[in-house]
Amino acid sequence: MRIWSLHPKYLDAKGLVALWREALLAKHVLEGKTKGYTNHPQLYRFKKLSKPVEAINRYLQEVCAEAIARGYNFDASKIGPTGRSKIKVTSGQLEYETKHLLNKLKIRDPKKWEEFKKESIIDLHPIFILIDGEIEEWEKV
């Protein structure tokens, strides 16, 4: 499971679909609807919020919006009420995720890789705010 801090616009088709599915799984975990993945490190930053389900819904909302903008048919009815939560993400984490995604794109979608590697400023998913720091403690490097 990978819940990207990067804006979903950088993902290729395969990555965007995978993110949608994984974020929906995360939603089920946070709602207590599944026994698996309950201690997955990618969920740590949502679990520490006062309203984690509303936050993951907000996350899903942006992923869905990106998919719809690309002409995909994601089911927005799977997204519940959203909150106004913001989640801090470190500059080290953003750098790590950028490199990680570039490595994936280089193999899966060279055209998207060419576009992404030229970006000088990487946009975050709107739920995140950038702070200085190293790679997050929960990240599996």
C-alpha cells in the first residue's frame, strides 16, 4: 500500500488506479471494516488525526478528481464526508517519494517519466503541507 504525498497528477494510469484501490482499502481499515492492514505504516499519519476517515475521504476526493479529469470512471459515491484536516509531510519524505515514483515511471511509462523529471517544484496532494525534515519514521526504505 502506498498513499502518495505527491499530487496524483504525477501518476501514470496504472499508478492512479492502484492509488484509488489502495486508498479505498485504507478507508476500510480506518473505518474498522477489515482485519488486515490495520498496522500498515502508510496509515500512521491518518490514524493520528482526530477524524481519520474524513481525512482519507478528502484524500480520495482529490484522487477521484484527477481520474475524472483524465476521463476515467471512478465511483465517487465510495467517498464519504470530507474534513478540513491537513497532514504535515517532511521535505525528506517528498524527496524520497519523488525518486521512488520516478523509478517506477522510468519502467512503466517513459513519457510520463520524461514529463515528471522536468518538474522543478513538486506539488503535494492538497491534504498535505510541507515541513522541513528527513524521511518519515514510518516509511519503509
